[in-house]
Amino acid sequence: MKILFIGGTGTISMAITRLLAEQGHELYLLNRGNRKVPLPENVRFITADIGNEEDTARKLDELGLTFDCVGEFIGFVPQQLERDFRLFNGRTKQFIYISSASAYQKPPKSHIITEETPLENPYWEYSRNKKACEEYLLERCEKDGFPVTIVRPSHTYDERSVPLGVHGNGGSWQVVKRIMEGKPVIIHGDGTSLWTITHNSDFARAYVGLIGRAEAIGQAYHITSDESVSWNCIYNAIGEAVGRAPVPYYVSSQTLAELGKDYDFTGSLIGDKANSVEFDNSKIKSIVPGFKAEISAAEGIKMTVKNILAHPELQNEDKEFDEWCDKVIAAIEKMKADF
């Protein structure tokens, strides 16, 4: 098939790009070309800033290409999807939009999440924008025949960053480093709430299975692992991978939201990771027979840590977050002593 990805080199999309290239599809990546990563030789590039709609439209017209599928990985607000509709309506047989499972109802009325769970998250603007994007696209599907498929990932990770609940703007390395140094690491709540993490290679197999499926038009699917693990298990798995048990320091999500204004813990924790959830993947399995996430949380974290330790360029220092952790812990300990 002839496929175009808007983006194509991110945490979620990279594994899909590699899998499609391996399968021999004619794959194009439309992006600015700023990220230099090794890709299969048969992946083709359209170098453009899609934010410049006129230039992008000109380049697409010059190439004269139409596609079996266009995958959108970097659309976060409805205006971007309005642009995509203008660019690709009539140019593709299927348009797959990456939304987010964080858009599901918070707090959830049930810990079992299906695609029928309402999209209602008052805590995170990111999630509300994703919902608005979905609504726009499904309206275009109904009124204009735009061939939309919605995909909602939850916490998907790759070999470059371990999944965490509390981290800084610099990524996961600083937390891994704190564990290696024996410093306390902040965990939201008491670490017992359940969470689902999905390795991007597992996600890719289900996503690829949706491409070219006419029955997926006008439908929404979440794609996750079937495994739910506690946050304590996630952090302990990191500790096992580095050979040193983590020293947990538990702080309520509400307190973190109040103290961590620079990190939007209101959205990422109260609006997402602080809630115990279990995803029912029956719908995606019904259209992609045989799909099942194969990489367990423990195995995936071990693989990721091993890769990070072997590649110093992935070890991004975040001294600001490191100092913030120390300050928060010291402030809470002082409050306890004063009380």
C-alpha cells in the first residue's frame, strides 16, 4: 500500500514506520526532517512544515500522490485537523488519527475502560483538545465522507525512555539516575494504583492491522496491553534493571499538583495516571485477529533501561527536576516535623 505519515519518527510512530517498511509498503514521512534517526532505506521523505499549509499543498500537488492511508501523529488541536482535512480530503482512502486514552472520563466511573466510556476529562486541556479533534473529524466523516479512523493510545513507550508517573521536562533519565544513586524517588499516591503501559512495537502491530480496513472507517479504537500493574511494580522493575532497589517517597497527586506548577501534574496525574484503569481491548482484537501485546511491563522496562545505559546520548540530565525533588521532599519532611 501507499502510505503517508505526518510525523513518523516519534515514540508511537517510529515502530509503525519500521514495521511498514519491513513489510515492503511504499511509505512516505512528511515532516521537517529535523530528527536524524536511522530508518530503513525504502522510507521516503517529503520535507515540509505542515504548519505551512500552502507550501505543503504545493509539494503534494507537485508529487501528484494519492494514498491508501494517511496517519496523523502530531495533531493536537482542531485547527490542525481542519488543515489536514483541506490537504487530504480526496487524496486518501483512510485517515488514521492518533487521539489519546487520557480523554476518557476522569475520574472514571468504572476502572474497566471500553471505547464507549465517555470522553470527559475536566483536569487536562490536552485531553479535551483531543476530544475536540475527534469530534471534528467524525463530523467530517459523517457529512463529507472523510474516511476517518480514530486510535487512542494510553501510556506507550519505546527504547529511549522508561514509563514514569512523576518526571521533569527533561524525560525519564533523571529518575533512573536517582534510583542508581540511592536517592529517594517521588511516586504519586501510595504506588498501589494500577496502570497500563504498552511497548510501541506491540502498539505498531495493532495499528498496522487497521490500515486498509474499510470497516474501521468512522470507528474509534484504543490500543494497549492487557496487563495492568501497580506503579510500585513499575518503579521496582526499573530498580531491578539498574541493580538497585528504588527508595520510594510517596506524595499525594493533589500535593504534587499544587507543588509542581511547572510540570502540569494536575493534568498528567489527576487527569490521567493517578486513576486505576484496565483497558478492554475486545474491539481492536475483533478487527485485528490474533493481536495481543507480547512485551510485559517488566520485560519492556528491562529492555529500555539496558538501551538507555548503552547510549549516553539518551541520558539527558535534568538538574532542575532533581533539585525540585529534593526541595519537595525536604519541605514535606519539615511539615511533618513541625506537625
